[in-house]
Amino acid sequence: MYSDFEKSKTLSKELSNLEKKFDLIATVKDDMKNIDEFKKLEDETLLDDIARSILETQKLVDKLYVDTLLSHKYDSCDAIVKLHSGAGGTEACDWVVMVYRMYSMFVDKLGYKLSVIDKIDGDDAGYKSITFKVSGEYAYGYLKGENGVHRLVRISPFDANKRRHTSFLACEVTPVVDNDISVVIDPKDIRIDTYRSSGAGGQHVNTTDSAIRITHIPTGIVVTCQNERSQIQNREGAMSMLKGKLIALKEQEENEKILALKGQEKKIEWGSQIRSYVFCPYTMVKDHRTGWETSNVDAVMDGDIMDFVIAYLKFIKE
């Protein structure tokens, strides 16, 4: 049961988001009024200033447009992202590192905070999997379209014969919904197991069975949490992750219905990637759902993925 304080906290966050939107609208109106007044002066020395003002105002208008695409109930939530490698050994584990870096740089451009929750190192290099939390306004809204399989084609730096390799990883994105009272989980539908935590974390982590694994029996979803020191905190963290996964699963089902109506019967699963990153024999990054593509692979791997994000949001919204 959620307290009045928790409910009030959730409402306060929603109110704060609305106030920011209204403030942005007011700023755009003021800027447009100032531009009109400058134009009426017919002073050629002001042309550069007017041009700069128009560009700045256009950026605000673009921000407002994106905000209209981020209107889903959970879009304003923080996000938990998990990347895990597919078949391919070291090459696939290295691909996880590359995509993690891409998202890290994207998050940094937005001014958001990223914190690693869990990671499993590869046998020789890279990560078998890494889970991280992204905190910031509309973090889930921006990242939810990244959910799915990402395919890499390149000349492997781990292949002495310099052959071309194809690697895959799966990206799971879920909202952080700690105080969402609309998500109800029947205790009869879950199995909770405790086990000994592993990895860094101090003496306490390695001497108590504080880690929690929760299995949602109807869907088969399994979540684990071991980054907190106490079993109670890990249980709360795991329940929050489970709620997020159930919400993301429901959204995925809704989006697949939209894709079917648009004539695309793709599902998010191995062999049906949402996006391809090709480094050789040509350069291209292409989203197979929206058709959006670019040849500037380097920019994408440096976190320049907002065009892909907006293309997906428009695709689902239209």
C-alpha cells in the first residue's frame, strides 16, 4: 500500500513536468514577439541577431514537438537498460561495450545521470551483460524505442585473418515505477529466492544471502537485485524492476499491434533485429522499423542517436 506522501510525490513530479512545458511555451511566445518587433525596425545591422534568435527559437519549438511525442504515462520516468550479448563470444561481448558507450554519450548529451547496477565481464574482453539506470526527465520516453536486437557487421579486431563478423546484442529498456499504484502484482504469481551476492561490495555483500531473485510465474520474467546491502532493499529494487518489465511487456505488445497494422509483422527477437550497424563493406546505420538511416556510423557510435529516437516516437505516434 502506498502512503499519501508517495502519491503526493508522484503528482508533484507530474505537475513539475507540466509547469516546465508551460514555461517553454511562454518562452517561445515571447521570443516570437521579440523577433517580430526587431523585424519591424527594418534595421540591417540587426539581421545577424534576428537570425540567431530564429535559430534559438526553432530549437525550443523542436523541443516542444518532441514533448508532444512523449505523452505516454511512463515516458517521464527514469529508465533501466540492460544489454546482453548474443552468440559470438568475445566479438559479441565487445559489441556490448560499444553500445554501452553509445548510450553513455547520448545520456551525457541530454545532461542525464547514468549509474551501473550490475555487469558480467566477458571471458576475454567486453561484457556478457551490463545493466544501468538512466535518471533524467523523460529518460524512459527517449530510450524505450531502443528495446530490441541490435546487429553489428564489421571486420573483427579479434580475428587475425581480418574477416567480416556479424554480432548481436539484446537491449531491454524498462521504466522505473517505484510509486506506481496502478501496477498490481499478485503475491501468488511470484516466487522469491535469496542467494549469496557476488562481486564487489564489501565484506557484508560476500557473507550474507542478501541478493534477491524474483520470478513472475505467468510471464516467466526473472529479475535479480544484489547491488544493495540489505535483503529488504534488494527485494524492493527487484519488485520495482519487475513492475517496469511488466509495463514494458505491455507496451511492446501494443507496439507490435501497431507494427502489424502498418504491415510490419516483426517481433523483437533474435533474427529480427530492430537496427543494423554496418562498418564494412560500407557504412550505414539503419532502423528496420522506421526506415531511418545514416551513413555517419562514427557519429552514431558517439551517441548521436536522437534522430533515430524521434523517428521511432513519430512512427509509433502516427
